[in-house]
Amino acid sequence: MLHAVDHVQLAAPPGSETQLRSYYVGVLGMTETPKPPVLAARGGCWFEAGAGAVRLHLGIEADFRPATKAHPGLLVRDIDAYADRLVAHDAEVAWDEDLPGHRRFYSWDPVGNRLEFLEALA
């Protein structure tokens, strides 16, 4: 029986690891976690937040195309402050009010992958 999501994997182009680290650590505030050596040889980066409750893996794909529709939905606390953090780091924030009971916005990582950030209304 399924009981949790271990991680979500997104793709990235070869040689983009520095950009990914800058965004996922510097902008989103995640922590990079080491990949096992056999997987590290393939490139890419792993990130987590919330004591491992959120895990995103960025894998290198030679024929990379960003995920512009598919995306992880990431729960946040104090969504306005989090959106302000992204804007302060020159990341695009696009609010979307179409999900009842939630506030949410979309943003895109430096290689074009779409990310959704949401918070349930009280």
C-alpha cells in the first residue's frame, strides 16, 4: 500500500548543477543532500527541506526539455513571505487564485521547470 512520496524528480540539462544549487539552496532555502557515489557520477543534485519531508531530485537529461505543465506542488507556511523571498532573489512569482481553499503561486527554476507553492487557507 502506498503511504508517502519519497521524492519528486525533475530533469535538468548537462552542466546546470551550479545554477540548480544557487536556486534550490540560495533562493528556495533547501539543503543539498549528497548522492550515493554511483549516482553522483551521473550528475545532477538532490535537495531537501523540512527535515526531509520535502525531497527534490534534479537529474541530468541529455535531451532536456523543462517541465512546463507537470510540476511538484510544495506546501509552504506564510506564503506571502515566501513569495517575497523569491521576488527578492529575482525569481518570477505568478499568483493563481483558482484553487478553492488555498493561496498559491507558480515559479520556475533556472532551467525552466515549473514549481507550485501553496498554502491552505485557515
